Amino acid sequence: MIYIGCDHGGFALKQEILKYIKEDLAEEAEDLGCYDTSSVDYPDYAEKVCKKVVAENAKGILICGTGIGISIAANKIAGIRCALCSEPFSAEMTRRHNNANVLAMGGRTVGSELAKSIVKVFLTTEFEGGRHQKRLDKISALEAAK
Ligand code: RB5
């Protein structure tokens, strides 16, 4: 299951990405809101998506206007490695090296076709493990020391 959420700044792109995941990638996705363009607070949607991601060892996608606020909020949640990406190379590398479990994008900064290519790479690239796991363990230690 892929969990997806957004604020009002990410709503239009979220709708397109949700359709793309379900129809073109044939993956299951659950939309955790928001559900229209009324003004909301992005940390609430980061929390909804990230709690599911951690509880189910799943993947998530978060979209706000720039992707910045929602990625900052996501990375406050233990167990979340959220990467803000605006092109596919970063999405590939954050899966291979950082084992990112949440992708953030900006609805006002990334066009929908580019966003789809970012999502596809993010959802289909595996973590390489090896030397990268040691670094993720150090990130977990930083989180535990909070
Ligand atoms: C909302 O206006 C906007 O601040 C939000 O979508 C996001 O860009 C924050 O980082």
C-alpha cells in the first residue's frame, strides 16, 4: 500500500499522482487527504501519512506547495526518511542509498509529467544496503538521542 497526502498547495498534483499510481502503475494507494483546495496545515497530513508508513513499513508520498514544509514535518517522525525530490535521479539515489520511505514533492514547483517520472523511480528502485545501512543506523542513533 502506498499512502499519499497533501495540503491545499499540493492538492492538484496529488489528484494526478493518485490516478497515475492506481491506473498506470497498477499499485494500491490510499488517499489520506486533503480532499479539496481549502486551506489546511501540512504537518497534519505529514503526520497522517507517516504514521501509516511507520506502522505498516509502507511507502508514502507527500505534496505541499514546495514540498519543503511537509518534508520537514515528516522527518520529525521517528522511522521516517523523507526525501524532497524535483527530478528522478534524486528519487533513484534516495531509494538506493537512503532507503527513503517517503517521497515529498512540490505541487507548485514540479510539473505533473515530471512528478510521475519521479514517483515511478521512487516506487520501483530498491535499497542497496551494504555500506549505506551503517549510515542509516547512524541516523537512527541521532533520532534515538533526541
Ligand atoms: C501553503 O501555502 C504553503 O506554505 C505550503 O504548501 C508549503 O509550500 C510549505 O512548505
